[in-house]
Amino acid sequence: MTALDRAISHPDPVKGLGRLSPMHGLDRRSVGFAEVLAQSVSAVAPSAAATTMPLFIAVIAGGASFWSLALAMGLALLIATTVNSFAKRIAATGSLYTFVAKTFGAGAGVVTGVGMLIGYGFIAMFALAGASYYLVILLGRVSPHLASSSAVAALIVGILAAVVLLVLARGIRLSTRVTLLVELVSVTIILILVGTLLAQVGPTMDWSALSLAGGTPTTLSVGAVVALTAFVGFESSATLGVEARKPYAAIPRAIVWTVIVSGGLYLLASFSQLVGFASLGQDIRASESPVNDLSAGFGLEWMGVLLDVSIAASFLACAIASTTALARVLFTMGREGLLPEAFGRAHARYRTPFTAVMVAVPVIAVVPIVAVVIGDGLWPAMQVLLVVAAGGYITSYILVCAAAPVFLKRIGEFTLWAGMRGVVTSVLLTGALVVYLVAEALSSRAAGVWMFGVVMLVGVTAYRLRVRRRPWLRETIGAWDEPSAGDVLGGAVSDVRRD
């Protein structure tokens, strides 16, 4: 018998381990890299963003919108590589919330967590509304009367929410595979459209559409902040830290590749839309649905129908992925005691955060339904919901980027580049958040700014009230997937119980 055989058959005891991981109940180590990547990609919804964001950015940045997107992609890569300082070392369903709590303590962690709940929750609402909006457009091609009915739009939101609930309740492998398939099909359709448009433009391509003429440093920077909202959610695969088979390898790769792939698609789609409108002698800012108008302008009406289906599917995948991440942050908070204990329970058969899903999905559905019934329609509601979500995401990004250098210093792995990257990125993001909120507060979407502030204030206040009654929460916040006795050769359960 070799020394290795003896070590395996009679291992030395490893003491101090718990019987179960703090995140037990979830389907641990069950999803591979493809599913992990699908989670981040779907949360970003690249197909939907590629067809809608160029218009949003062009309204602000004008001809500089392509370069605003390029700047936003660079900033998103800085955030992604900074987040990976944690993702390579900590597997946690709480994601950024847990990372910041482990570094700065419970208070900063909760601010990050509330920001994440706002980001994932409101982007899921935005995505449900977006899927419904494009399905209504499709319905309008058949029956304009039904398409103008707010009741029909509300019904579609409800049906899509039921689909999200069913997929999420059945397990993480089903939800990630569904979103992966949907996004692959959607991205393929977008690439077909882009290729067809560029082929139609051909020799008449107007390269002046990429000129910075007419843009200013202010419009370029504000456009970049708006463009950054097209990338939010790229870090959501970190919430699968417990369920990923190789979390320390798969999640960091998924985070970075999501930014690269999505950013490349955005730049290509933005370029094709800008030169397409320029070739037609039109202004993209005068369009309400750029891809449909381009399809009609180049005699490709059939492509418009295919695009509406693709965009609706991409939005639905985004709703599934965002709710997946939202439920896992809620699960973590419930397991820690920050939320009621029920939120921390997993389904015995499907091993999903079932209670969190059952609570989250109805709330996500109700908001856009109410907005449709009492408001002006889905599109205005989507714009407001996006403002709220962006505020939550960027707040969380600021804190995790500020925490990264401190965390690395604490574990003895600090480098000058990592420190500079974290500090510079957090400073840039702070400025971006201020610029974004001020710009939106002066726009027709000002309600989103106030809603973000109110929800953030309510969340932080609720934490302070709860911790006043339960001071021990300051010590339990920041739970992650620690190894249990069954995970380690020779593992022995500790006699010390941690409450």
C-alpha cells in the first residue's frame, strides 16, 4: 500500500468542521460552466439590450453613442475583474452582499444587499414588462384592438410571471438551461439581423455615424453612464456559488466573458443601427422601435416579426435569471436571520429557495401590472423601473469595488494593481451614480430616482430596527458556503456550536 493509499484509507482527522454547510439545502455542486455562464448572460439580456439601448444612449450622447458604449464596456470590465477578487475565493449565494459584509461588516453589507435586492427585483420587473411589451406588439400585428387593451397587457404579465415561477421552482438546472437556450436563439437572430442590415447598406455605409462630431465630453460621459445599465447583472452568476461545480473557476470566467460577449454584441448592434439610419437619411432618435423601423426601411418586414419574438424571449430569460439571483440573496438573508426564517428554507425535492421564490415572483408581477392598469402603458413603466434597478446595482458595485483592496490586504494577497483598480473603479462609479441620478431626476423618469431613494431608505431602516432587537445579527451576516465534515477527507464535526 502506498503512502497515498494509506492517507486515503486512514486519513488524519480534520477537526473544527460543521455537520452541514451554512447554505445547506440547495443543490450543491450541480451546475457546470455553461449553466453558470447562462445565469450571468441571461441576467444582462444582451439580445434585448442590443436592440433597445442604442436608442436610449443616442438620445443623450447623439453621434457619440457608440463610444459611450465602448467606455461603459471598459468600466464594466473593471468592475468584473474587481468582483472576481472575491469570486475566486468565496462561494456564496449572497454574492456582493456577502463579499462586502465579510470586509466592512454588517452595516455596509446590508446597504449592498438592499442595493442588490433593488437591482435584481426591479430589473426582473423591467424584464417582465419588456417581454409583455413586445408580445403586445406581436399581438397588434394580428389584432390592433386587443393590443391597445391594458387588461390584455396585464394578463400577459401575469402569464409570464407564472412561467417564471414554474421554471424557478423546478430547480436551478432547468432554469439555467432554459435561459441558455433562449439567449442562444435570441443572439443568433440578432446577429442575422445585423448581418442582413450591413449587407443591405453595403457600399453606401455612412461611416460618419461613428464620428465624435457634435458630441461633448459631458454627453459622452453621461451616455456612458446610461450605457452601463446595459451591463448590470453580469455578476449574478456569483449567486450560484453554492450550486456551481467549480465555483472558484467557473464564476470568475462567466463574469468576465459575459461583459466581453455582451459588450461586443452591443457595439456591433449600435454600429449597425447608427449606420443603417444614416444610410436611410434618418435619425435614430426619432424612432420608437429602431430595429423594426430599420427592417421596414430596408424592406425586411419579416425580420421585424422574428425580432419581436427574439426580444420578448430575451426579456423573459432576463426575468428568470434576475429572479434566480434575487431569490438566493433573500435565501441568504433568511438563513442568517436578517429576514424571517422561512426565506432560508429550501425545497426538499427540488433543492431551490422555494419560499423566497414564492414571495418574490408575485411582488415582481404586481408592480408592472399596477403600472399598466393605472399608468400610461408598459414602455413608460419600463423606463422608470430601469432607473430604480440601475441605482441599486451601481450602489452595490461601488461598495464591492471599495471593499476589494481591503479584503485582499486582510488575507495577504494585496497587489498595487488590485488596489488601484478597486479605488479608481469605486470613485468612477460614485461619480457615475451621482451624474446618473441627477440626470434622471431632471427627466420624465424622475419617479424612478425617488423610488430608488425611498426603497433604499426603507431597507436600511428595517435593518436597523431588526438589529436593535437582535444584536447578534451583526455577527451572523456574511454567511457563505463553508466546507462541512462530509466535504473533507477525515473531516470531524466540531463540538463547538455556532449560533
